[in-house]
Amino acid sequence: MATYDRKDKFYQKAKREGYLSRAAYKLIEIDIKYKLFRKNMTVLDCGAAPGGWSQVAIEKIGKGGKVVGVDLDEIKGIHSPNFVGIVGDIELDEILEKLLTISSRYDLVISDIAPNTIGVRDADHYNSYELVMTVFSLVKKCLDNGGSFIFKLFEGELRSKLVKDLKVFFKDVYTFKPEATRKGSMELYIVAKGFIKNNLIES
């Protein structure tokens, strides 16, 4: 039996306002607090389907910007001329090449991506951490100097290590739990601002 109401007030609000997912309100909250978006940005949305975060990004950056959404599933329902949807695995070199062909650099990378959960907190946390590290490896190849990265992480013991590691590459790192997050959820969001490209360490 579900431990939360799938059709809560944010679900209903998303339906009324035309967002493809209730997660849109999490990003709106995060942006109000940390002011990530500006007009004419180029934004990469990793794990973009069903498209709620991409919709918010499109609204925030205006007609002069561009949003590129990539996911294993097709991103349906977004018809904006400044949106490009890519179906594919972010770990593949061919996807990186496509992203860099569309734009040689991105001002902001956003990611609401999550692993399939099994209901074991430690395992779900570890799988979430591994997925974040996969996204971060892409971020290091395409984020512009001074850019920002925001992503979801399931809470657990590796959070403090991750924040510490991010501080090597970003001037400011914050954690935040939006009101739109479901009660009892393990998820939180990490906002990393001011990418320091010169600090990249070749692995």
C-alpha cells in the first residue's frame, strides 16, 4: 500500500497549470531560494522525462535560451522551439557528442534523476549516489566555468562526502528540501554554484 497520496495538492496543481509532473514545483522552489535561472541561458536537463523540470527551465530562460533534455525515455508533450529532446544513455560517448554539438557549453545542469528503488534505505541511497556521480562525470565535460549544477540525492551516509567533494569544484554548495517533496521521502536536493573549471582533476 502506498505511504503517500499520489494525487496530492501538488499533483492536482500540476494538472491545473499544465506541468507534466508535480516535480516542477520543487524546481520552482529551489530557484526562488537560490536564483539559478536567468534569461538566455543554455540548460541541460539530465533524466528529463516526463518533462516537468524542462518546462520550468523553458519558462525561466525565455525565448533566447535553450533547454536540452536527455532521458532513456522519450520526452513527450513539450513543443517549445527552444527545447531539444534526446533519447539515450548519458554514459554513452555518442550522447555527450550530441550534447556538445548542440552547445559547446551549458550554463546550468539540472537533474531530478533517480534510480529504481527497492525499499532498502541504504541500498537506495547508494544507488542514488552512484547515479549522481554518473551525472557529475557528464557535468564536468559540459558545464561552463561559473555554471551551476542542481540534482536530487536520496539521503544517507555518503551525502557529507559528496558535498565535500563538490566543494573542490564549486564555490558554493547547499542542500535543500522543497515543500513539494512528499512526506517521509528520502530525497533532498543539492545546489552547487560557481563551477571552477580549472580545478578539474583528471582521473
